[in-house]
Amino acid sequence: MESGTREPEGLHAAEMERYRERIDNLRECFRTSALINSTLELDEVLENIMTTSRSILKADACSLMLVDEATDELVFAVAQGPVAGKLKAGFRLRKGDGIAGHVFQTGKPLLIEDVYRDARFHQEFDRKTGYRTHSMLCVPLKIKDRVIGVSQVINRLDGTSFVAEDEETLGLLCDHAAIAIENARMHRDLLRKQQMESDLAFATSIQLSFLPQSIPEMPGYTFHAHYRPALAIGGDFYDFIPLGGDRLGILIGDVSGKGVASALCMAKLMSDFRLLAVREKEPAILMRQMNRLLFEQSRRGMFVTLLYMVLDSSDSRIDYVNAGHIPPVLWNEAGGEFVPVRGVGGPPLGILDDCAYVSRSLRLKRGDRLLLFTDGLVDAKSACGERFGWERVQAAVCPARGGIAEVHRRLMDALNEFVGQCPPADDTTMVLIGVGKP
């Protein structure tokens, strides 16, 4: 080869050195991917990402921002370098704002030799921290085509600018990092879900402990109860309260909303009601006391519909007061029909600070059946969104042949067939009272 075409030895050596450095960096990327994935704790994963990125790229500083999917903003997560401690935790960037925001918006990396010549760079960061940013490499973290974060490395330690090979190296690291972050998040979410399920199971067991553990026995009467929450914890409730002698208190109610808050309100209300019911014989006065108590103690916007009955078996008399609840229905053996027991005694509990309630009375006859229920029964919906409705309730239990257990079975068969596999949108609770038939 003639001397005019021979490559300069110094240039060849420099290229070989860059190739060797590139190969070493790639080896280091694959080696450190094990470090990045060595833990499922998100904070440790983020620190490992920064440590490896800074080390391989020989950068003076680095930072990582993650996408808040709720606001579609970048949120500062972790940083390393001389002024890392001065970075404000939780600092946010809108999409398109600054260099990192631009990378978030476009999903493409940026390699900038001199950030002060780039209008997207926020120079006030350097002014506030005393740091001097020269070159920057900014790369998106992606899962498929979805950007989940942005990684930045700043200022090479040797004073030179980052080059295209550095961009490729950081891109490879970010690919590993994105998977590690997603795995850590899935692990965190799984642990949270397991903890929540454990808490809900415990809360459910506490809630169920407030419901009657057995059905009362009273000569000449039979009772049946059904409770099915829409969620693990519901807001419906019922209770049987022995009042001494021939008297039995029966209540059914529905706390607004669902979940833990409703269940806690229900448990507190049932406890207070049992305590007051044995002291106050008049249902209307008792309801007024409960309303005042609930109004003072419950959070704003929470209320309770409640139906309370006092059955005196000595004369088959029921005194009842209805605080905004669905009226019960009475099957009259003689007339062969279901009749709603009308008469609202007052508004739901917890809406007004003080309210007078009105009680009413009825007498049961042999063969009568009384059905108390919550709106989850009539409002249950089929797959096409149709309501179960009162007409289907009536068709299922009329004629009311057999005892109340048979009435309950027919009603639940009809309800389950109607809703099919649709999960219940609301709690379903029923109490049935039969006179003279088992």
C-alpha cells in the first residue's frame, strides 16, 4: 500500500480505543442489568439505575423522572451528583417543558453538546444550585411505545461532550431500566393489593360479627334473614334485639355508599342502636335519638335509611317507624295479596340535626308473612341493565305457599336467574317474618 493511502497510525489507534471502550460499555450494560434487576423494591431499583448509568457513561451527575399517568407529567424521582441534595423532591415538568419534557413528548433521545445554546434548557437550575451544566444526554424509558420516564446524564468527567455511542449505551440501559421499573411497580401493586385484601377480610369478619349470629325463637313466629354484600364490605345491616318479655326489636337499614366507611358507620350505628333500644321503648323517640347521634358523629354526606319494628307476641302487635327506608310488604293470608306497609315516619337518619319521627302500628294474623328488604333487591340488574323490580319480587313469592324459608328460596332463585353472572351493584338484605307457620 502506498504511503498516500495509508491510514495515520494515531487515528487508527484512537478508533481502536473507542471500539474497545464501546465493547467494554456494552459488556458493562449487560453485567449491570443484573444489578438493576436484583431487587423489586422500587426505590432501590431507581438508585441502581442511576449508579450504573453514571458509572458506565462516566458522568458527573444524573437524574431520573417518572411519568405520573394521572396528570401526564414528569415527576422527579432520584438524582446523583454534586448538587443532587438541592433538587426538590416531587418537582414536576409538563409534557414539552424543558429538555426532559421535550423527550417525554417526542419519545426520542436528545444529545446536546452545549445546553446554554439550547433554548429548551432551564438556566435557572444552574443559577439556584451553583452547578454549571455543559453537555447533556437525555433518553426516554419506554415500555413498548409508552414513555414511563426520562433519564438524564450530565457533564462527562473528562470534560468532553457526550457522543452518539453514549446515546446508544444509555438507550440500552434505559431499556433494561424500564422493564425493572415496571416489574418493581407490579410487585409493589401486588403487595398493596394483598395487604388491602387482608385488611378487607379482617374488616369483613369484624362487620359480620355485628350481624346476628343466630335467628331468634318466639312461640308462634318464624324468622329468616339474608345478607349479601356487593363488595367485600357492605353498608346494609339487620338485627334482632331482645327487649325483654314478649317483645322483640327488628331493624333493617342501608348506609349510603359502600366499602370500609359505610361498614364502620354501620357497626357504630348497630352498637349504639342496641344500647338505646333496651332503654327506650317508644320507637319514634328512639329514632329521634339515633338521628341526632348519627348527625353529630358521621362524616358529611353520609346518611342511613332505617326501618325499626317492635313485635309484641302477646297480642301480635307491631309498632314501627320508618326513616326513609323502602316500606315492608305484608302477605295477607285472607286477602291473598301482598300489601305495602305504608307510612314514612321521617327522613333518613343523619340528614337533619334534629327531627321528630312518627310511629305506626299494625296487627299480624295467622298466616301473614312480612318481608323487609333493602333497595339492592329491587334495583338488581340483568346483563342488559334491566331492573329486577317489585313486580318480579311479587311474582316470585306470590302465592306465598310454604313457610318463609320456601318464600326466601323462591325469591333468591328468581333473583339469581335474572342477574345471571352480573356482579351485584348493591348489597342485598332481607328479613322475613312468618306468623303461625314454620
